[in-house]
Amino acid sequence: MIPSDTPEIAAALAHPQWRDELLTEYAPLGERLNPLMPCIEWQVQLPWIDAILKLKRQRGAVILAHSYQTPEIFHGVADITGDSLALAQAAATCESDLIVLCGVHFMAESAKILAPHKTVLIPDPEAGCSLASSITASDVLELRRQHPGVPVVSYVNTSAAVKAVSDACCTSANAVQVVEAMGSERVIFLPDAYLGAHVAKHTQVEIILWHGRCEVHEKFTAAQARHARERFDAKLLAHPECPPEVLAEADFVGSTSAMTNWLDRERPPRVALITECSMADNLRVRFPETSFIKPCNLCPHMQKITLPKIHAALLHRQHAVEVPPEIARKAKRALQRMLAVGRRETV
Ligand code: 13P
Ligand code: SF4
């Protein structure tokens, strides 16, 4: 149940006339979200969406939302949506001085590092990531000591402190390209062991791995993937954070944006997105002619971001992300090296 913790929201929920006016005003959005939520839920979400959109205009804010955000956020209030690379690029280039980052903490930190003069708010500062918490800056320094002279590429799913002791960052959309841009025969790749193993299969560069895992993607099994294909005749699209035996079953492996682009090109009748559940919900709106088959797993960290928390962040300008200047300066170098490489959609 969504709490009605402001007078404005409580009035909209309680007053039938106000509610009917909102339902008429937002009818096109309501229709798009209709397949994804019962109408009673839509009536509860709507006053929050309306209040957030008004507050966003008043504050001149821009809302960035990752593909794993729930549909009412992704379709209801976000200005820019995409994978972690797209959000990092948008933070660096968007016009607004106030960014609300609907995603997990490392994404908000990256936005702040790339746009230090802007205010970056995260609606719930506790929205973490099992990959980011799997490694510290001291671990990276120890790896460097064990492998002198070998460059370090860190996945953006890391803390600012880890980025600061890395040579370059990458996302799942450009990992191979960044590794090869290091110009070295060996590269330390961290923290995701599965993404690292996937990269190693697509390059001649020798990859030294860390043992981090995504707690959402590591749960998928090859048997689930085969079941989706054999039982439903579905195409299988998998995120490279999945175990290798799952990736081996997939028709396509790529970042969240790459999966979207693949669907746009191929338009299969049935597909199983082997990734976070909200991604399939968001794409169901865009590709109504495609049936989306489970399996999927929810990311508990992404799910911490809700409409009431976005509203509170905007209202009180709360949970501004700060990064110590020396760490930010070094982390920015690693992020900018990644942005200079850009995007490669196929791995
Ligand atoms: P993308 O880089 O594809 O957005 O993935 C980020 C993430 O956290 C996946 O679990
Ligand atoms: Fe981190 Fe996995 Fe959640 Fe992505 S899905 S934010 S990698 S825990």
C-alpha cells in the first residue's frame, strides 16, 4: 500500500471528483499501463505521478530512470530512460542543474562525478548493488600489487573509491571495447566474474577476474532458459551478468539497451528476457505484439525506489549524493575514458 503522506496526495486519493479529473487528464498514460497493473493500483499511483510531474516542472529537475525501474516510474515520471551507460551519458550532457536518479547508488554517484556542479538526488540512498559491495579500493590496490603494470577496468557497478583506483570503467554495453582500448595483453577486470568471463570469450586479451556476482542474475539457471525455449518457443535474451551456462543457451546476450534494440530489430512473437523483471514490464508497453515469458528475478535494490520516495526527494531536495573531491577527480578520469570509447551493442 502506498502511504498518502502529503495533504495533496491524501486529497486526491479521498476526493472522487479530483480522482476523476486526474483519470481523464492521464487517460493516454493509463491506457499504456493498463496491461501492467490493475486499475485500482493505477488510481493509487496516479496522484503521485501528477504531484511528481508538477514538482519536477517547478524545480526544473530532470528524472533519469534505469530500465529496471518499475513501470509507473519508467513510463510515468522519467524524462530519460536507459541502461547505465545511457544514464551516465545523460547526466553529463543534460541541461538541468537538478537530477533525480532513479536507479541504484553507484549510478547516482557516476552522475555526480560526471556533473559535479549539478545536484544529484537519489530517492533512497540505501539502494545498493551486490556487485558494487563485492570489492573495495584496497582490494583493487592488492590486485595491482599482485599484477604489476596490468591495467584495471572496472564495471560501473562499483563505488567511486574503486573507480578512482581503476584505469577505466565500462558497462555491459562496451566492456570488450574498453578492455581492448587499454592496449595491453592482460587486463584486470572487476568485479563481475560472469561478465568478465563473457568478455574473455570475445577478446584475445587475457582477463584476470575478481569474484563478484550480481545477486539477481546469478540465480538464473540453464534449465529455466531451456524451459522457456522448449515450452513456449521463446527467443532467449540474456544479460551478461548471468552464469556462462545460461548465456550459452541465449539467442542474444547484451546490456539492457542492447536487448531493447534487438527486440526492435527482430520483433519475435515470444521472448524470455533473462534479467530483472521490471525490464520485461517496461518493454511490454513498447512491444505489445510480443509475448514476454518468465523467468525473471526482481532486484531488491532497484525496487527500493518508489513514487513516494521520488516525491519526497524533490520536495525536500533530499539525499543529495556527494563524492569527496579527490576521489571524484580520479574516478572521473576512469569514467571519461569509458565515455570516449562509447557503446558496442553486441556484447
Ligand atoms: P546495464 O549496464 O545493462 O544497464 O546493467 C546495469 C545493471 O545493474 C544490470 O544488473
Ligand atoms: Fe546490482 Fe544486480 Fe541489482 Fe543490477 S540487478 S543493481 S547488478 S544487484
